[in-house]
Amino acid sequence: SLSGSSPEAPVAEAFLPLSLNEVRGQSPTLAGLALTVATLTWAAGSWINARQAKVWTLRSATVGGLMLVALGIAVAGATAYSKVPVIAAAIGWGIGGLGMGIAWQTLTLTVLSEAEEGNVGASSAALNLSNVLGIALWTGLGGAIVATGDSADWGPATSVGPIFAMMFLV
């Protein structure tokens, strides 16, 4: 699972099972497998990042990782809009997990290393607070979109699709 990452990944992750179940008619087991792929690729991304830490700059690791997250959201989110094969959700989410494994640890270490001496605790708390508030804000907005869609008799894809697009942009 991508929980504990930048806000866009867990928000998209929260709506991936809904998309697979309601839009594509897949079982909860398949949705869980798509999320499991991300867990494995997150670990792989962290491992790769640790091995490349002296080769990659902080900027290149962060930008590269976040580009993979955006690509993963786009690929996984495409399954809500079209007849894209359902396996694309797992592939996309795997790409996103790889990106988070690379980017999240880099971002965390950058924030904490930039903290003034004696303010590491405050920087860590600020990082955690921004993460939790971002997830709450965007997930709430996504829930409001789904609720609006249910009230307006939109199809599930019409509700879930814009959430993936919004998270891709974030």
C-alpha cells in the first residue's frame, strides 16, 4: 500500500478498489492484488534508491520518482474510463509504488537534513501533518465527487475518473 506517502498516491489508492469493483466489476481480491503489487514495487524502489543514493542527485531521484507516480496514476486510472485491460491497474499501481519507493524516502531525508539543528522534531511533525492533511483533504474531495455522482445518477466511471485525473495533476 502507498499509505504514508505524498497525498496523491494514497488518495488514488483509496479509489482504485472502488474503480475496479464498481466500474470494472472485479472482485475485492483482484483489487487487493493490485494494491499488493505496489507494496512490493515500493520496497524495490526503496532498495534501488538506497543503492543509487551516491549516483543520483536528490532532485533527480525526487523528480524521477514523482514522474513514475504520475505515470502509475495515469495508467491505473485509465481503467476507470475505457476498456483498458484490468491488469493495467496492477501494472500502473506497480509503477506508482516504484516511484514512491524512490521519491518518498528522498523527500523525507531532504526535509530532515535541511532542518536547522534542534528543529528536526518540528520538521518531522510538519512533514507528517502536511501528509495527513493532504490525504484527508483530497480523499474528502474525492468522496464528495463520488457522492455527487451517486446523487446525480452518474455512472461510477464518471465519478471515479476525475479523481484519478485530479491526483495525476497533484
